[in-house]
Amino acid sequence: MKKYITLFHINWQNSLQYRFSLFVYIGGYSLYIGVLLYLWSAIYSEGQSVGNYTLSQLTTYYILQLMINSIIFSYVSWDVIDNIKTGNFSNFLTKPLDYYMYWFTINISGKMLESIFIIITAGIISFFVSDYISFPEHLSTKLYFLAAVILGIILAFELDFCIGMITFWLTQVRTFKYMLQTMILFFAGAMLPLDLFPPVLTKAAEFLPFRYLVYFPISIYLGKIENPLPSFGILIVWILIFFILSRVLMSRGIKRYEAVGA
Amino acid sequence: MLRIITRYLRLYKAFLFQSLKEDMTYRSNFLTLVVMDIGLVSISVILFKVIYGHVNTIAGWTFHQSIILIGTVGIVREMAYLTFRRGFLELGNHIRTGTFDIFMVRPIASNLHLAMRHLSLSESLGEGITGIVLVVYGILHLNNWSWISFPLYILLLFNSLMVYYGFSLIINSIVFWVVRSQELNTIIYFFMETSRYPADIYRGIGKVIFTFIIPIGIIATVPASALTGRLGWDFAILSLIIGISFLGIGLFVWKMSIEHYSSASG
């Protein structure tokens, strides 16, 4: 455990170096969310409405999505892919570190700074649209939301790690990864709330694990789910499934590994 | 002046053939990229379709008019990849490793050399093709379409390309001051992603920002407005002025920033 705490600390300090990149990224993403907020308010100002969402629910949805994109989603697979492709992975085979735990630690510590920045940014944006932000009434809702976010971080990492593991089988993995990532964002509800989709797609999204990354926590926050406990059960099952899948892919992958370039 | 232009055109042709050869070496990758682009564009079409399942118009734009917007973004992106876009994606690497030196010593303008060195047909070909298909599809569903708007549309596409180039120059110039920042291109990515929405959604201060400062509202909305018959002459001329200004400011900022370049190699 101690070695992972050290790792956490080192990577946290590393990530401080990239403050500028973070500002840039958050700036770009806030721009995107800002435009979407204009889009929705234009639609609602014409007296139209979208599904059973009020304007303030939609606004809240996208501001939470802005935060979730930084806090929940994992993007370490870019580095995992590089690590395996360049042959640097060989170093790990000789170290007493678990590869899965290594990247999990990197993921969490790399996110800390980003999460702090994004919460500040979301706060600033919320200030400008404060008339259109809704807050949950009950303490239990807040706690459920927090639990969903924490479990979401774990599931998102597992999905991302599995994508990274594909590198052992496919060398041109980047394009493939990009496509998968877009599919995940789509079915997670990152682009549009899932219950606005046509029934076929809404149904499909229900059977996929991705909804637990974005749609599920935000729906809890907005009070759209009366009793979230059964969904939490399914979420935990998904987490276990992808944990096992990660381990299996990793051990199979290591057997296939050819140490390219090393 | 004319001699300079013909010289650059000749160079452009040579560079284009060179990059075509590179693209063709990895034919399967070429195909994957095209398929991926088509997939990504389909997702934006689906998203618009879903929204239009709930509403009739967005700030006055019908579904088929919005399809023209999506297509226009695709075409502008394709034009950018055939001219300057990938050069900027590689710029961070060049500066970090010091290979940017090459662009400083050649008898060509550094920004044009950077652009031509990295021409790419494969990277957004899918988006360009689907872009044209979507624009044509959208036009076929318009009631008040006339051929006269077509030359204006083409002209405004080039204007959008100018805005896009100027904006990219300004943003990417930051790399000379803050060396590690590939992420600058995320801003440009989101800049183009958000230009799909009709600029008529912006109100008040947003309208000013997204027309003059972060000109998202120019890229797709202005050409598409010409096609859908909602563009007045005054705004067309204003857009051209914005286009030329952005290009001018971009070149100026680039020139300033290049003087700040200190080689990392050697």
C-alpha cells in the first residue's frame, strides 16, 4: 500500500507541472458547455420544451456533465497504449508493482488537480446562470449522488483500462479507441440525457454499463430516480464484471506481449 | 505577387503528392480513418435528429437547415486538413524537439511551410465527403433555394477557412511562450464542434463574443445562411471583414511569437 501512496504523491506533483494544459482543456470544454446552455435557452425561450426536462434541469444536467467529464472519466489509456507500444511495459514486468493498481493510482492522483479546477469553473459558470440551477432537497439524494460518482470513477477506470489492454492484440489501437470512447460518451448520456433518445436507443442504453457514468448520477441529483438502490446493485455487478475482465485481459495480454522496441 | 503565388501553388502540389504517397503506405489505416469520420458525423446527425424529435425549430432553423450546418462544418474541416490543420497538430512536437528550426531557415514563410509539410487527405476525408452529401441532402429539402446563392456559399466557405486559420494561428502561437501545450488544439477542436449550432441561438453578450472574439458563429452559420436565404448583404460583408481581420491578426501574432522561439535542439 505504501508504494502506491508514494506513487500517488509523485504523480500529483507531476500533474502540477501541467497546470497550463489543464486550464486550456477546461477552457475548451467550458466553451462547449456554454454553447449548449445557449442552445437550450434559445429553444425554451421560443416556448418549446425538450422531453420532461425544465430549462433549469437541463442547465443543471450540463453543468454536472462538465464536472463529471473531469471527475469520473478516465483517460489514462492513452498512456497505457503508449507504454505498451513503445515497449516501456517491459520495465513493469521486473517491478513489484501491480499494473492495474499502478494505473488506477495514476488515474486518481492525476485527476485531483483537474477536479479542483473544474469544480471552481463550474462554480463560476453556475454563478452566471444561477437562476437556472437546481439543488437537491434531501440529504439522502446528495449522499446517493456522491456514492454514484465514486462508483462511477471505478467503473470508468475499468472500462478505460480494458480499452488500453486491446493494445496487446491490436497495434493500430488509437483510432479504435477513439471510436469506442465516442460510443461510450454517447450511451453514457454525456451528449444528451438518455431519456430524450428515441425508445429503441433508450432501451439499448439501459442494458449497457455506460449509463452509470453520467446519466445515472445526474438523474439521482435531479431527483428523477425514486429508489436508486436496485440500480446501485446492478452498477456493482458491472464493476465486478469489468474488474474480472481487466484482470483476464491483462494476464492474457502479458503472455502475448512481444516487447516491441525494447 | 503573381510569381510568388504560382511558386507557392507549385510547392503545394509537390507537398500534396508527397503526403498522398505517405497516406497510401498505410492503406488500412486510411480506410479506418474514413469509416471513423463517417461514424462521428453520423453521431452529430443523430443528436440533431433527437433534438428535432422534441422541437420544430432551433432559433428558426429547421432540421434540414441544420443538416446543412453539420455538412458545412465537415467541408470547412476538410478544407483545413487539405491546407493547414495538421501542421498545427504537429507544431508542439516540432518545438519541443527543436525540429522547428527547419521551418525557420527555408526560403518559404514558416507558417506556410509548416502547413504544407503536413497536408493530410486521410484525416478528414470521411468528414469532407459526408459534409458534401449532407449539404446536398439539406438543399434538396429546401423550398426557397436558388443557384445564385451558390457562388456566395463557396466564397463564404473560404471566408470561414480564413477565420479558422486566423483563430488557429492566434491560439497556436501560445506554444512559443508556453512550450508544453499540445492541448491548445482542444480549444480549436471545441471551437469547430460548437460551430455546428446556428449562431442565432446567441443572445446579448454571447452574440458579441461568438461573432467577434471567438468567431464560432461565423464558421458554419454564415455560409449556411447564404444557402438558406437568411443572410443579408450587410452581415455577409461584415463576415468578410471579420475573416480578413482574423487572418491579419493571426499572421501578426504568429510573427510576433516566432521571434520568441528559442531552439530546443543542439
